[in-house]
Amino acid sequence: MYRNILLAIDVEDEEEAERALREGSRLLAEGGSLHLATVFDPGGASFFPHVAADASEDIEQRARDSLSALAEKHLAFNSGATLHVLAGSPGEKLV
């Protein structure tokens, strides 16, 4: 069993997210920490920051809401999972 587990979750793929959450919960030691991370594409924020800032915040909030809903639906009540929502490329942010 593991004391700390980080699960990368694609909030667009609920079936795969459910499988990851189930397996992560199974491998987590009692009293361990479960971290759920999702990465979203901020769009054209780097090219048009004054235009894209609001859109990026909306995308981030939707990603956070989706991740939270998946955790509530597929994890045991009061699992205490920590949610992380990151902007950018999954390869750069998660590795």
C-alpha cells in the first residue's frame, strides 16, 4: 500500500477516471494522501491575455467542478482527496 498517490484525471473521460479512482483508492494505505490532478488547455491566453483571461478562468472553474464531481461520485465519502487543477500541457505539468 502507498502513503501518497497522485492520479492524473481526464475529466472528459469518466469511464477512465472511474477506473483510476477505484484503483488509486485500492492502493492507498489507511491514512494516506490521495491527490487528483487535471490539466486544462488555457487556449489563446498567451497570445491574447486581455481577451482570454476570463475564458481561461471559466475553463479552469469547469475543470475544477468536473474533478470535484468525479471525486464525490466515485470516492468514499470524506476521502479527503486533494484536488489540483493546472493550466498547460499535461506532459509538462504532470511529469
